Amino acid sequence: MNDSSPRSRALFERAQAVIPGGVNSPVRAFRAVGGTPRFMARAQGAYLWDADGQCYIDYIGSWGPMILGHGHPAVLAAVESAAREALSFGAPTEREVELAEALVALLPGMEQVRLVNSGTEAAMTAIRLARGATGRSYIVKFEGCYHGHADALLVKAGSGLVAGALASGQGASAPAPTSAGVPPEVVQHTLVLPYNDCQALADVFARHGDAIAAVMMEPIAGNMNFVRASREFMAQARALSTQHGALLVIDEVMTGFRVALGGAQSLYARDIPGFAADITVLGKVIGGGMPLAALAAPREIMRHLAPLGPVYQAGTLSGNPVATACGLATLAQISAPGFYEALSARTQRLVDGLRGVAQAAGVPFSADSEGGMFGFFLLDQLPQDYASVMRTDTQAFNRLFHGALDRGVYFAPAFYEAGFVSAAHSDADIDATVAAVAEVLGG
């Protein structure tokens, strides 16, 4: 690897003295791939520039929110206008209502929204709400699915937590926290199943159905790279939840408004009659790059939230006026006719190109995409679960990552992270990316 980033190295050394590991979110430390993390200085469109002035084609997009690319003029104008009015009120604003109305209009079956500040906060609140609404304790989640770092959900959660133990076999694994600092009793009501395993899901409902408050799942798991839930798996999750009185919580922090205007749920609803979540968790794109997330549900479920009901949730910066302005401006842009068709075509161009150069180089490779989200694996077949993802040749991926980085292409610095294409990426950017990867794989 060509570690020619002296300014980033110096900043990383300074950071490690005052920030644990030198970063404020673990995967940024490059621990999975080695080398020095790039400290970014600015961004525009599809590009990032680091502290050394090196330019990169960006396929991280702030881990998903930047669907329009960086610095979109309409978004910047909305943020600047809102910031002149106030950075925060700690009181209700009209813009909060407008954003909630926009989300309800775009999400079938969702009647009310509670705005929060992060995907972790939204997922944590969704679990508390599900338990409060049902009077039950058990939560079902799936290996490799990351729902933020709330204690009860830090069990085989994928992403930067891959060092945790991996369950094998059928049925629910014994809950064991993936993180230190989480007492075992905190996750004793979290049941963990293999992703895309219909039999395991049926078995856990047969044993615990009357005690399950919610099934929480990602429709496309993005923290074990890009793994789709099968149609059968999603249909069964919906049917069993309904049958046993549990709530189906769909985590669309990553996929919401990234893969389709109606989220990933809208794609499954085409094939599964009556399919809809009971609670939807949102983040990333709805804030346009600002700290903003939400949970949405029918009114009958949301009435359990304070101040109407006994399930408590609060936040000093919830519904922040600058963040909501950013989110509304982003939603307005992505609602334009043809937006997702163009974004999907651009992402498909990338995936097809990468697949082609890998095949030419004789490298095991598989890839998938939806909307502006994609993933690739150095495996012959697309994996369907966490165990399959973890068979990736990590050294081969690390060589690919650093080779691409040295050539000005910034993929996620870990093989278990999905990638993102924005509306700002051009065909020339895609072609340059494919050419860079071809050089790496051919070398």
C-alpha cells in the first residue's frame, strides 16, 4: 500500500492522544484493513479531499446519507436559511410537522412519526415501544444485523463487532453480548437467529411465540456488506408476527429512501400481499447528512409513547430545526420523477463493471445492488447469511481496498460494509472506478 498521507498520519497520532483509538466511530480507524485512516478536509459532489489534498471518488457517502452527493445547492440553501433562524429551540417547530407529514405520506401504513437524533436512538426506542405496546419481553434479531449500539441489540451485530462469537446451527443462540460492558442479563431476552433461516424463525415462535414482543430485521443487511432478506423469509416474519401478536420492526436506517422512495418495504410489498412493518426505523437519508432519525408506526402503536402513553422517550435536540431543513430539502430532491431509475442504473453500471473486471482477472467475485446501495464479495456466490459472509478472504479484500484507495477510490474500509452511489456520481466516475479496480486485480 502507498501510505503517502503525512498530514493524515500526523492527525491520527494527535487524535490517539485525546480520542480512544483516534476515532469517534470504530470502523474509521482502518483496523480491519490496516494503514492510516484518511482525515477528510472537504467534499463536493461525488468527491472527498483529505488533509493532504488527495481526491477520492466517494462510495461511503457518510455511510449512506449523502444520496445527492456532497454540497447539493438546494440542501445547502435550506440549511443556511434554517441556521440563520436558530440552531436549536428545544420547542416544537412547523418544520418538524412538515417532515413528519412527508414521511407519513411516503411510508404506507405509517401514521405517526417520532423524530430523534440517530439510528441507535430510533432502534432503541422502537424496541422499548414494542415491549410497552405488547407487554412482552423477548426480541428476535438476526446474526450480522446491526441496529445501533443499544445494549439489548449488541448481540452478534455484524459490522465492527465481527470479533464477537458466531452462532452456528439451527434455532436461537444463547444470548451473549458482543460488547464488553453489557451484562448478560441485559440481553437475556434477545433471541438471535441466522439471517434468512425460515426454519429457525418458525422454531423460535413455536417455543416463545406468546412472549415475543417484536421481530427486528433489516430488509437488506448492510453491516455484513449487502445481504438481501429472501421473499420467503420476509413473508414468514410478517405472517408469524401477526399470528402470534408480535410486532414486526423493519430497520430501514440504511435502506430507507436509499433503495427506493418507499424504502425496501415497498419492494417486498410488490410480491407479498399486505406486507408492511408495524414499526419502521429510519435514519441517514432522511437527515441528508445531519443528525436525524425517526421511528414510524400506526397511531394505535404510537399512542403508547410519552406524553400520551407510558413508554418514555425524550431528546433535547430531537426535531432540530437545521436537521429537519436538511432532511426536507433532501426528500424534495429525491422525490423527483425518474430519480431512482437513474440512480439504480448508475449503481448497476458500477456493479456490472466490477463483476466484469473480476471475471477477467479470474478473481472470485459476486455483487448485488438496489437503488443507490451496493455490495461486493470476493466469493463465488452471493452469501445469504453472516456465516457465509465471514468466509471472505480478508487479506485479498484488504489488498483491493488499499489498491483502490491509492488510485483515488474510497470504498468502505472493511469487507462487511455496504457501499453507496449518489446522484452526483457520473458515468465517468464509475468507469474510472472500474478501471482502478481492474488495475488492482490485474496486478
